[in-house]
Amino acid sequence: MELIFNFLLVGGGLTMLYFGAEWLVKGSIAISNKLGVSQLVIGLTVVAFGTSTPELAVSISSAMQGLPDVALGNVVGSNIANIGLILGISAIISSIVVSKSAIRKEVPIMIGISFLLLAIILDGKIDFLDGTLLVIGIIVFTWYSYRSSKKDTDIEEIQSSQVLQKNLFSKSIISIIAGLLLLTVGSFLTVDNAVIIGTNFGISELFMGLTIVAIGTSLPELITSVVAARKGHTDLVVGNIVGSNIFNILAILGISSLISSITVNEQILIDVGIMLAFSLVLIPIMRSGFVISRKEGIFLVIGFIGYVIFLLYRQ
């Protein structure tokens, strides 16, 4: 009976995620127009950081409880899910037009940070010094994204944004906050109860971190990206995925390791390699006509399914 109740709570969490994503996308688009900031940068910062809140909370909690496999597995698994599952499904729903800026700047930055993670974990731990480096990295990236956007934004777009009424700006802020609140609560409802269900089936800590917890905490990115894709805001989709992956490594692992050093399970090195492979494959996919087509979306989803099958085999 309790297990049935857990399934019902998962359903309630998913409902909250959907409405939270709707409000977050609506508010974010309005804010980007008002401030004269591109949707790509809003996706890379406001949306990406907001939808990564569950990963942050779960990883910090796991680090404090002495569960390093969940803390690190959550981040690596989420990054793989973001590209393979979320970007793939979004492209299947609607072909995603990719800006040249994303290919030249943001995606290579994400790949570079992924290699940085690999270098950091080779000594078997992510300690306080590593965490400090990562946190400095997220501060620099946020500043760079904002400055870069202001340089690239068309002057006429900035001028036209000034005509928006102040009350509309306030409503957009409220919409974003409400959306993030629903996404966070909905994600925790979903993840906590999914973990209880997984524990009942005897699933290991590392496997749970890489799959149930990772996919569960990535649900805000999934629902937000799907909603944005349906509305044709493809820059927001790309920004959300790339920004979330960067935030997951720099901010989440950085803050978690400042609280408590994270011991690295040698098995995770394979998963980090797979994460890098998913990141690197984005370059040729995005450069083929600057569009992620439905066929390429299917390819990404199949790749993610293959990864889950590999995890099941290893489990």
C-alpha cells in the first residue's frame, strides 16, 4: 500500500514539474526581452541554474551524509541525461536551430569543463581546493555569459524592450519564482519517492545516483526544454542543456566538495568518459546545417537508452 502511495506522489511531482516549466519559460522569455539579453544567455543562466536546483540540493545532501557515489553520480548521470535524453526528446518534438555562438563558445566551454572534471577526479577525490577552483569557475562563466550577451545583442532589440511596462516585468519575475518553486518541490517529490521505490527493488547506490536520482533531478530540465521546444524557443532549449551541464560540474560539485571532500569511485571514470563522448558528439551534430534534426534527436535518445542498458548490465 505504501508503495502505491509513493507512485501517486511521483505522479503529483510530475504534474508540478509541468506547470512549473510553463511558468518558468513564460517568465524567462519576457525577462530576456525586457533586459535586451538573448534567450540563449537566459537559458545558460537563469533557466539552467534554476532547473539545476534539485541536483544542487541532492548532491549537497548526499555529500553531507557521506554518500559520495550519489553526489558525483547524480551530476555525471544528469549531464548524460541532459544531452542524450532531454536534448534528444526536444529535437524529436521540434528540430532545434542552433546559433553559431553556441557552437563557437558555449558548447566548447562545456566540453572543456567536462575534461576539467576528468582531470580533477583522477587522483581519487574532489577536495576543498578543487571545489574552490570549480566555484570560481561558475562565477567567471556567469559574468562572461552576461558580458558576451550584451555585446551580441542588437541595439534595436534593446530599445524596443524598453517599452514593456513595469508591471509586466514584475509579473515575469513572479512567474519565474513560482515556476522554480514548483520545479524544485515537484522534483523532490518525484526523486524522493522514486528512490524509495528503487530501494525496495534492491538497487545499488551508484546505479541509483546515475539513473533514478540523475534522471529525476533532470526532470525540470526535461519538462522546461520540452515546453520551450513546443513553443519554438530553441535557443532556450540549447542554453538550458549546456548551462545546466556547466552548472552541475562547476557549482554543484564545487559547493558539495567545499562542504565535504568527495571520494571518487573508480567505476565512475567510465561514466565520465561516456559523458565526454555525449558532449563531443554535439559538435558535428550541431554543425550539420546548424540544426539538431529529429533523426539526430532519435540518435541521441538511442545512445542514452544504450547507456542505461550498459548500467543495467554492470549493475
